Amino acid sequence: MRGNMERVKTGISGLDEMLNGGIPKRRHVALFGGPGTGKTSFGFEYLYRGAKMGEPGVYVTLEETPDDILENMKNTFTEFKDIDNLVDKKLFVEKPDDLTIEKIAEILESKITNNNVKRAVIDSATMIRAVFEKEGEYRKTAFEFFSLLRNLDCTAMVAVEAETASKEQMKYSIEHYVLDGIINLYSLDRGDRRVKAIEVFKMRGSDHSRDLVPFKLMPDGIKVYVGEKVF
């Protein structure tokens, strides 16, 4: 029954409401957006809130160093005073030696087995793609990787870089077809200002809001303003 589906609360203000309670357990969701739309912040807060609820998480960074990620997140979320206390206990930030899907799978499996990790973030799938010369090879490997993820006992957010932050020029890619859900993040031009907005584009097997909703990065976490329109 759809109503009895187990969900993982993201803990992000307003997002769980849009997701009808959270991400369906063991599903994997793309955070899709252009540069500067907040993908890292959403991924990190999802793990931070999980860690506070006693659900360990791993952040697999494929581009920046773990120190840079932590430094940036402390600067973004200045009210998260206990990040250092959680790191390496309930919140792991790992960078694989190379960008192979095998290596990422190895980190995930080891953290799930040894540290009881329940949540994962991969930032970003676009970096993995860069390793493959042929799109076909990437597609095949991506399918294999996401099937493997499905067999692991964790609920993952996967950052996917869009070529643009504008809503009109969004192009969908292979990750959209293999992942269970897509959350689109936009940075919209509104005359002299930029408005950040979020929409749950797809969530397989689950009801969700279809609205385009404004959000802000605040010192104490992301605020998704459910019920407000993007003007």
C-alpha cells in the first residue's frame, strides 16, 4: 500500500512536506541543477540532519577535498556548531582515490557495513561521466552502478550538474532515467535579483508536490517555503 511506504525524513525544512513525508526508503534521488543552485548544501544538510537523528551518513565527494566541503558547509550553515563532533562518528566525508564507479561502490559498501551508514550523497555523477570517453560506456556503467546502489541498504542523493541554472534550458540526461527521483534546483532571474527555487520533478511510486517553490540557504539550514509562489 502506498500509504505504508517507509520514508527517510530529509530533515530539511519544507522539503519533507513536498515529499509527502520524506524520500521513500532505499530510493535514490538526483539533485539536479546548474552551478550555484545549492546541490552540495542540500546533500550535506540531508546527512547532517540524519546524523542528528542517529542515522549515519557518508558524503562521497568526487571534486573537492573533504576539508573544503566541511569548511564551505560550516561557512554556509554557521549555526551547525556541532559538525566537528559528528564527523567520523555519524557523518563521514570521503574522497575516492579515483573516479571509478567501483571505487565509489567500495566506499559505500564499507561504510554501510562498518559504520551502519543509512544515507549517502554522491557529488557529483557528472564527475564520473568525465572519466568515460564514450557516452555509451558511461550509460552502461551508470545502469550497473545504480542497480548496485539499489541492493545496498541506504537512501542516496546524487548531485547531477545541469549545464545551466535556468529552467527553460534544462536538458535531461541518463541519470534521470535510472534514478528513482529527481529534485530540480534552479537559480531564477527575477529582474535585479536571483531567486532560488526547488521542484520535485519525479518520485517513483510516491505522491509529491509538483509546485515550484522558493528556498533560501539560512545559517541554521535550508528553508523551503512550501505554499509560496516564485515571483
